[in-house]
Amino acid sequence: MTEELKPLKKLNIFSTKGIQMKTFHITWITFFFCFFGWFGVAPLMPLIREQLHLSKDQIGNIIIASVSATIIARLIIGKLCDTLGPRLSYTILLALGSIPVMCIGLSNSYESFLLFRFVIGIIGASFVITQFHTSMMFAPNVIGTANAVTGGWGNLGGGVTNLIMPLIAAGFAGLGFVSQANSWRVAMIVPG
């Protein structure tokens, strides 16, 4: 291993010098966007529930489906990280994961919405890639801290979506591109 690629023994979150710190920042930002896409539809559920006439039980099933696919996807992504490496694995996950995020607006029934939410769940495998990548870039004395920071900042994408997605949907409706009832459909193109 060259001197440049040795795992860092110190985490300076404000640094962008070196492959390790560039990787650190790209990884947490990518993780952030994955979680933004994964949870993008959640704050829009009041509009969706009304338009698709979803029951409380159906919404419960949708929530379960959105997490279920990630269990399977994390196993697959872990193996891809081992064989293809984290960069190519992230590229594949981002490309595949963006499709159902953008297409969920095509849902016209409980069943189609449930299927899209299930498939969107693959984005949750981004956690594995982030932890894998960060663990490669930092020495054992700071791996835990580096993983905690990338994981925490990445998970923040799920929280930020609660603030941003209603504004995006309202913006599309306010500009007259779609009705308020259909604004969720167009808004989901943004996180995709």
C-alpha cells in the first residue's frame, strides 16, 4: 500500500486533503442522498393516502415493505463491495435505486405503490457501502468515529427530506405545473 493510501489515524472532518478525506466526504454525501431518496415519499403520505385511498393497515404494510428490501439488498451489496469494490457498488446502487424513486409517481393503486416502496428499499443498502468504504480509509483507532460521523450525517438525509419534500411538492403545485393532489408524483423526481 502506498503512503498516500494508508488508513488515516486521525479524523479531521473539515479537511478535504487526501484520498481518505475526499472519500469520507463523498461517502457521507452519497449516503445522505440515498436516504433522502429512500424516505422522500414519507412526508408526502397525507397526499398519497388521500389520493390512493389507503387504509391504516395498507400504510403499515407500505412502511414494512420500504424496510424489507434493504435486508436482502444489504447482503447482495456486501458481496458486491467485496468483489467489485465500494465505488462501483455505489454507482450500481445509485443508478438502480433512482429508477423506482422517480417512477413511484406512476403508482395508481395500493399494490403498485407497495411494490415501488419495496423496490426503493434497496437504497438502504447504501449503509453497507458507506461503512465498508470508511473502514478502508481509517485506522482502527478512528474507524468507529469515522463510521459514526458518515452514518450520522448520511442518516440526516432521512430527516432533511421531511423539511424539503413538502416544499418541493408545494412549489410544483404553486407554480401551476400540477395540482396539489398530484404534486407528490412530480416531487419524487427530485430525490431520484
